[in-house]
Amino acid sequence: MRRLFWLALGGTIGALLVRKLAKVAESASPKALAAGVSSSIGGLADAVRDFADEVRDGMAEREAELLDGVGLDGRLGARAEEF
């Protein structure tokens, strides 16, 4: 009876181990690795695009602050006629 228990336990552990190893081998396949790299590059491109948009918004805001600080409203042609 004890031998049957240990045999069943060993078979169960062996089956679980084989399933786990198969999943690991599948996730390390070239197809899975390429999909992971592709999604990472897509995420990086989105992050760079968002950063560039934030920089542009910040630049426009700072430009407006500077123009307001020196008394210009962005219409240089109208200001130049005063001189």
C-alpha cells in the first residue's frame, strides 16, 4: 500500500513538472520572444510620443509666460510699428 502511494505521488509530481517545463519552453520559443519584444517596442514608442507631446505643451506654456512677462502678445508686426 505504501509503495502504491509513493508511486502515485511520484507520477503526479512528474506530470506537474512536465506541464510546468512545457509552459516555460513555450514562453521561451522564438515566436513568444518576438511577440514580447514587439509589445515592448510598441510601449516604448508610445512613451516617447507622450513625452514629446508633454515637452511641446510645456514649451508653448513657457513661451506664453515669457511673452506675457516682456509685454508682448505674440504679434511682433504690431509691436514693431510702434518703434
